[in-house]
Amino acid sequence: MSVLVANESYDFNSLKELLAVTDGNLASHLKALEKEQYITINKSFLGRKPNTRYFASDLGKAAFKKHLQSLENLIKQQKL
């Protein structure tokens, strides 16, 4: 999610390379994010090659922000 929140979109192969994961591993994570409606998908062709781009949805961005806030709160509590 952090990649998609920080960037407008990312395609499958670029995500796979950046995260150094297998096709299957990435696909299962993306499917879970799609199921929760945290991401949207745009499938198209670049020439004759299929291209799938992923975007963080507004719901996904809000959930990610909430997750980061929870982590920050946990860190603050550890400092007390």
C-alpha cells in the first residue's frame, strides 16, 4: 500500500521488481487489497502486451493513514 499511496499508480511488473516478490505472492496480496476495496485496477494493452496498473482507492488511502497513525501511537506509548 505504501508504494501505491506514495505514487499515482504502479504496474504489476514494476511492483514485483520493487518488492522482490514472486508473481503468485504479489497477486495474492493484490487480490486481498482489491477484495477490501483498498485498490482499483486498470487493465489495458501497451502495444500487444497486457498491462495492469494498480491505484490506491480513497478507502485504501484512509485505511493506510489510520494504520500509520496506529503505529505512531504505539511508538509514542513505548517512549513513555
